[in-house]
Amino acid sequence: MSKPGDYLIDALRKHAEGEISKRIANVETYRLNPAGIGEHSDMIETIEKELDVIARFDDIISVVDKYFDDPDKKKLTLHE
């Protein structure tokens, strides 16, 4: 990245990657230590919610990769 403002896209990517890491850590904790998580009675639902968040942030990274990271990739315009 070398254009002015690219730091914003970089920050967005890092934020999404951090959220994914956090949610993966939560899922692994639920999987490996289910008895220690007393407040979550429905483990499947709890894990599913974490996976939904992972998917959301993974989508954000995919959009950044597709439309903002590589200047040679086709960008959508308002006229398409």
C-alpha cells in the first residue's frame, strides 16, 4: 500500500484480523474447557454466534483484498 489513506485500510484489516483471533480463542476455550464456562448453557448456540462474527470479519478482509489491496485489480465504479 502506498497511496495516502492506505493506513485506514490497513487498520481495518488489522482490526478484522484481531476480532477473528479473539473469536477463535473463544471457540477453542469453549471446546477445550466446556465445564469452565458456566454462563453458557447452550454451547452450540454460543459457538455459532462466534462463528457468525468470524464470518463477518472474514468477509470484510475478502472485500479489502478484492477491491483495495491490489491496484491492478478491477475496481467497481458507479457506472457499472
